Amino acid sequence: MTASQHPPVEHFILHISDTHFVGGADLLHGKVDSDANLKRLFRDFAETKARPEAIVFTGDLADTGDADAYRRLRALVEPAAEAIGAQVIWVMGNHDTRTPFRKHLLDSDEGEKSVDMVYDVNGLRVIALDSTVPGSHHGEISEEQYAWLAEVLSTPAPHGSVIALHHPPVPSLLEPIEVVELRDQARFAEALRGTDVRAVLGGHLHFNTFSDIGGVPVSVASATCYTQDLNVESGGMRGQDGAQGFNLVHFYDDRVMHTVVPIGEFSTVYRITAEQLRSWTALSLEEVGAEMAMTAVESEPALA
């Protein structure tokens, strides 16, 4: 088998956002089973046998800050994370409420204090930054937080840093932008320049998008509850029960790669085992095509 031209992956994390768990047995907006979507995510991911080092949740974990929602979320996530050997990193969102968030997810009694934390993921520093403004949809980073962030970043981490926050520092495609965006993004850009920050992870938008700020790539994960339909008239919004997903984040020594993974089951075109794939590396393009055609034919009865 031909050796890869790229070095091995240094770090691997899952980036999940906007679970929006509701209290009790209610459905989100009367239609969406947020619990079932997240259960499906972990059930399907377990089949890959992959072993991420951490799972980062970038906010809006509970839809209305309900204590029961946080308890159910933690009860679902922690066993799944333990099974794959990953630590869990929780980030505040504008739908979250700090006191129950801290109590039920972090076992903390610090109440309404901003939830800013630092995690070591085998040499990769993950900074959870609380961009929320209680009672508002938009995001802000206070001067106190900027001072704290500067102190944290003053010492480089062995493998660099990642900032995870709910409100992504990107232009908004939905109006009115001032209602939902992170304020003073130029200030945030300056806070990143010259530091070891390798990526910024965000959520909030309920759709995937990618950008950069201060020379740092920004990746926004979609939601696991419902997503925003971008094929709507300008100025409008339509939440849809579909296109949910999460991101895989792979860190190499020279780059960070973000990969979008949809949640759900789709019809099979062909299926190739790892053993087959290894055996095909020595075949010609025509031979591989013939093998794939046979695989598709063999799979067809199962699709009926």
C-alpha cells in the first residue's frame, strides 16, 4: 500500500453544536426529538470504531436552560464519551442559563459567573469561551474575558490552542444580523493575532459554514436538533427538521481539517469493507470499477 504524503493525525476531536434539549418529554417546537437525534449520532459514530480525544459542544445545549434537559444530556453524553475514550467539553450558548449549566454539567456552584475554562487534550489546548449575554441572542466578549484570554495565550501550548465559543466570528447570512452575531469581531481578531490559536469552533447558526478571522480558520458546526434552510427569501428564516450533522476535526502538524458528517440513514449505493479496500490498492482503475460494480449488485437485494 502506498504511504500517505501527509503525516499522521496529531489530534482528533468531535465538534457538536446546538442540541437544544427541552425539559420533560416535550418535543422541540412540538416537532423535533432532540434526544433521539443525539442518540442516533452516537450510535452511528460507534460503528466507525474511531477514537476522538474530546467532544466539544459549542452551546445551546438546553433550549430554555431547563435543569432536566441538562441532566438528560449529561446522562446520554458521558457514557457515550467514556465508551470511545473522549473527554467532554461543554460551552455556553445563548439558550443556556449559567447557573443550571454549571450545576448539572460542571458540578459547579459558581452560579452566573461567565463560563470560561481551559482544557488540556494531550497537549492541544481547548479554550471554552463564554460569548453569551444573559437575556440576549447576540454574543459579546467582555474586557475582563479578553484580559483572561491574553493571559492564557501568553504561554503557547505544546500543540497549539483551539477556541470554542457559541457565537462564531463570521458574517451572518441571515437578517437581521445584529440580533444574532458576535459583536466587535475586529477586537476578537486582534486578540488572536500572533498567538498559537489554530482554529475557532462555533455554533449558533444551525448550518455549516467556514471562514477565518485574524488569520485563524473558523468552523461552524450545524445543529443536531434542527437546521436553517438557506434556500429562503432574503430576510426570512425557515427551520427544518433535516440536514442535521456534526463535524470531525483532525489536527495535523501543518493544518487543521474540518469534515461535515450528516446524521441519519441513507440508501446504500455500494459497501466496501476495509479488507476489500486494502486488497484493491494493487488493482487497476478498470479492475476496481469491476469490483465496485459487483459489490453494488450484491448489495441490491438488501436495498429492496
